[in-house]
Amino acid sequence: MENENVIEIRNLKKAFGKNEILKGINLNLKKGENIAILGQSGTGKSVLTKCIVGLIYADSGEINVFGKNVYSLTTGELEEIRKKIGYLFQGGALYDSMTVKQNLEFPVRRTQLAKNKKEVKELVEEALENVGLLPAINKMPSELSGGMKKRVGLARTLILKPDIILYDEPTTGLDPVTSGEISELILEVQEKYNTSSIIITHDMKCAEMTSNRLKLMIDGVFYAKGTFEELSNSNDKVISAYFK
Ligand SMILES: Nc1ncnc2c1ncn2[C@@H]1O[C@H](COP(=O)(O)OP(=O)(O)OP(=O)(O)O)[C@@H](O)[C@H]1O
């Protein structure tokens, strides 16, 4: 892990009407670091990640990605930053009418990442190999298990070689063994590509396996932060409730 911050968030606030969701969020994500964010449903974890990629505009505060304030960028500059951020949605978000191969080719073509068909093929195969799913290349999403769909979703994120990956509940809905495999993959990606990640999760095993640090979001702010070991040994009842 290096000292450079790839994401810096300062006093971020966001309300929907009178409903205050983010009430002053601060976060530094370092190059090569994985941070897990824990917190009850509805506390604003997804809203925070959507602010980072510019899908939601915060009311006040600052988000710097690679040292650039995302709210002061032109549309073109924001596009450049977005290319460096991969976002793994909760459901994997595959196109049901396309094969696995076509699902992966899609982002490559859209971003003009490859010069020709051969390069597209190489990128698709490399990404599928990374998640152990090359044999499923011609399958339809409906033929895949939940864990396989998550893997393909991860392959589709990885194919664009992002510097930062935002994982929104990567193991939700999976059995413990498959969850463990996805957590392993998240770690492998961090080690292989030196990516920095924010992992939103309710899965404590996933948080323990994948994160260098954890943050606990309660009522729109980070109530606690530390390593898994530090937080799991906390005497604070609010914190320890998450580690039972
Ligand atoms: N576009 C929106 N308009 C109005 N309210 C919204 C919008 N997006 C999110 N919210 C509200 O913000 C709150 C936080 O939602 P968010 O999805 O961030 O929760 P979360 O912490 O990610 O929950 P979960 O763990 O269940 O995914 C919720 O009360 C939600 O209804």
C-alpha cells in the first residue's frame, strides 16, 4: 500500500428533501488499499458510492479523485476520471439477452479500448480467466448461478483495468462458500492489479477477508474506523453489535 490518496472525501453532505442522508462524511482511500464500509440498511452507503462516481450530486463538501475535485471538472474530464473507476453493482447487472462473451465485449467496444477484433477477444478471455470462468464464455446469464453472475460482473468491471473499484454488496445472496470465493477474488484483484477498493458489505467474513481498514456508517457519519481486529475487540456496544 502506498501513501498517495486516490480518493479524498471531505465533509460530504447530501439530503433528499428534508431527509438528510450523508451528514459529513470524511474518507481517505490510499493507492492499493481496500476499505470496507459497514452499516445498517438505508444509512446511505450506496448514496455515498454514487456521489463518488458522479451519479448523485452532493449538496456540499468535496470529493477528490486522483487529486481532482470531481465537482469542478468539465464533462470530458469527469468522463476520464470515471474510466478509472469500476463499479460492481449489487446484482451484477448483466444484460440477460447477451451471452457472457457479448456482455464483456460491450464495455470494451463502448470505450474503444481495443484496436481490433483480436484485441477484444484477448481482453475478454483474460478477464474471464481472472475470475475462473473462461469455460462459460458462450453461456447466457440465465444459465449461470448467482456466484457465477457476480464473477462475470467482476470480469466486466476488470476488463476496463480500473484503478479504483467500488463493490456494492458483492456477496449478498450467496451461500457462505461462494461468498468466500468472491472475497478471495476481490483480494486477488487487489494484489494482482494494485487496485484500491471500497467494499460495501453486510458480510462480516467478506469485510474481514478483503479489507485493510473498516468504517462503520451510522446515521450519515462514520461512527468508527479501524482494522477488523481493532473494531471486533471494541468495548463500544454499538460497534460490538456488528461483530457478534
Ligand atoms: N434518488 C433518491 N431519492 C430519494 N431518496 C433516496 C434516493 N437514493 C437514496 N435515497 C434514500 O437514501 C437512503 C439511503 O439509501 P442507500 O441506498 O444509500 O442505503 P444503503 O446504506 O446503501 O442501504 P442498503 O444496505 O440497504 O443497500 C434511503 O433512505 C433511501 O430511500
